[in-house]
Amino acid sequence: MFSQEYKRELSALGPDEAQMDRLLAAVRPASAARRRSPRLCLTRRAAVVMAVCALLTAAALAVGPTLWAIVQGDLGPKAPYATEVLASCEDQGIRIEAVAALADSRVTRLYFTMQDLTGDRLKEDTDWDLMLSLDTGDGFSWGNGGKGEQVLSYDSETKTAAMVFSRGTDELSTDIPTRAKLDMSWLTPGRRSASLTLDGEEVPSLTLESAVTAAGRTVLLPDQNPLPLHRRVGPQVPGQVIQTEAVTEVSISSMGFAADGKYHIRFRQDPDISPAYASEYAGQPLFNVRYYLHDPEEPDHWPSQEMDDVEYTQVEDGWDFCLPSLTPDTLPYLRLIVPSANYSVAGGRVEGKWELTVPVEAVEQRTATPEEPVVLPFVFHGETPFQRRFDTQIESVIVSPLSVVVNCVTPEGQEEPCQLAGEETSLTVALSDGMVLTPAYYSDVWSQRVGWIMWEFDASIEPDAVASVTIEGHTVPFP
């Protein structure tokens, strides 16, 4: 019906995120700190963080005197390893300013602020296409893994959000990133999506009153059998029923057969509602209808065919959608119908260009390779559901003051790609003094027959003190 991008965006609704420069530049740590011992590096960076916090507090910057306290609160014991990075960009009254970065062997965190200089468009229901990409020597790559973007705090007085974007490096690269790029091309304040899923037996089948427009299009008259659309509320918890609530700004006004013998759905929208998609789709409705008919010769076959012949007509208070393939004769073959809406209650999408690039300084690391091949089976919930078809071979183990990363490859001659469930993979780190640490799982990535898993320490360590790492009972010694 619509262009592929627009249809793909709406289909997701179906059944199924300068003022510091002078101060921070004065206390920037020398790059030589990377070559010092972990203990000296920790002391140096801890002093830098304390100095920065003191300066920020004294200056009472517009972004808030507790900005570095927010960074410290998110990083905890890792905070002394963060380095300040200074860059900013501004467009459409939205300013983005980089503040700090923390780069490990696989995951980079970029801390930044986003401020609305002209309004109040940065609330919890704001959507955007914010993206962090990393340069490991061959240009910027989006990579995989990490936690994506998170809003750490929001200052309603200055309209400023303190944020962090956590991004993993490309699974095919083991090089440490040297630069990070943050970019965004749009944001949509007041983003909403709502839908209604009806199986064939629930669909109203009455013939309703209709009219013919000046352009000769048949449309239903309004308010004949209104139905609400619903939006999800709260987090989606696996194994639990999705919680929804009815919305009032958009709804179904009439739904049934029209005088042309075809099925129609007439939608209503409040006058101040805006589409949530790009300006290139101006004039398109903010609604969408997906419907599925099964083959009458194979009534039990699923999935049924999704029909893409929807036609729409703008009416006084919304839009009328005609489903040409759904007639009284084909109604018995209707398996599912999903009307939906994708919209903004705060003015619609704001398009612009925001981009900033900062250098990142990775923490030191040590690497070890297994003395003998280590091959692990894929285990899920304590079982091996696919026997040994997805075995994983450990290629190398990397330790830093903050984390442990296990790089994996597919064993030679194995047809299926390697795979491990990171959350279920046990790992311990033995230090030279006999202490054994159990870091916490952080992220993992599997693609193109390679992968990696990352665990984080709850307090920083000295990499030189690592004697060995044990993965699922297999020990990899460090020289």
C-alpha cells in the first residue's frame, strides 16, 4: 500500500529510545596514563574525576552541577577510568553535548546530554533514531551488543536529559575503537502507537450506511459502531499477558461492509494529532490495516496470506480504509485483521542533522589463548536442545581492569554457526594471590560464525594480577 519504509514502520504495531569545554580541558589526563600500572592509572583518573566534579559544582553549569555525579553513579567503581570527551552539535533547537567516554575491549559507553533550547520535547515518550557507531581502524561501524541508549536523569528546569549510549564493537573485529560517533536525524515527541487485533469471528460483519465522495470513492458514515484502539502500558514481561489501555485521541468510528460490497474501516483522529513518520510521507494517513485471508482449499494452513491491496480515502475527521479482497464471499476465510495507528500528540516528527565525533581511549588489556582447543556445547536452560550442532570454540580471552571478554569462533568443519547463551555461561577469574572473582554477565553477540561474551567486575582489578580464567570448567592460563 505505502512505501516499504512507511509500511515496515507501521507493521511493527501489529500483534507481533560547550559550556564544559574550558573546565574539562584543564584537567584532561595525559594519554601516557594508559601505559602506567593499573594502580597508578586508577589514582590519576580518580584525581581527574574529583577535580572535574569540583569544578562543575563550583560553576553550576546549565546542564546541572551533578552531571559528573550522574556519570559516577552509573559507572560506580569504573568511574575513574572514564575520560572526558568534548564535542557538541545543535539543530532545530536541540543541542547534544558529549561529556565522557569509557572504552573497554568490546563495549564503549558515551555519556552525553541532550537539551531542548526552545521547548519541552524531551520527555519519556520521545522517540528518536539516535545511534552510536565505533571506528576500529576501518571506518565507523554500528557494531552490536551493549545496552543501547539510556536516559539517566532529566532536569525539567533546563530541559536537559543526561544519557549514556553503550555499544559493542563489530563481531568481526577484535580491534579496540579509537573514535565514537553519535548521530541522529529525527526525534518524535509524544510518540504513540495503538492497535486492535481481531480474529475472523470477532470482526463486525454488518452492512453499514455509506456515502460517495466527490471523487467517486465509497466511504462509511461515521459513528455507526465505534471501537477503541489500545496501546501497551508498562514493560513487557515474558510469560505474562501484555497490559494495554484504550486511547482517546484515535479510534475506529465505523467498521463493516459498505454499499460497494467491500469491507471498510473508518478511523477518527483528534485535530491536533500528527503522523509520527517522516515528512516525505506527508499526506499519508497515520493509520494502517493488515488483514490475512487463508486459502479456502487449506483452511488450517498458517500463516495465511497478508493482503496488501488496502485503499484509503481522507474524510472529514480521519480516514476511510477499504479492503477490496474482503467481501461477504471471502469473509469466512478471514483469519485476522489488525487496524493500527502510529502518531504523535506533541507536534510530530522533528527532522534535522545531529552528529558529533569524539576520540575514545580504551583501558589496558591482556590477552590469552587456550593451550589446547576448548569447545563448548550450546546450553539453554541447563539443556543442550540441539545436541552438538552449535558448538563454540574459544579463540581468545581478554581481561581489562573492568571486564573479561571471551572471543569465540565456529569449530572447523562444523556446518552450523557457533552459539552460547551468555547469561548461562559460567566464568571465574583467578588472581595470582589466590582470590577467585565471579564477574557479572553484561552482553554477547553472535553473527557470521563468530561471537563474543562480556562479563564485568564489580570493582576494578589489575590485569597483571590475573592468573587464569575458567569458562564452563575449562581453564585458560595467562602468561
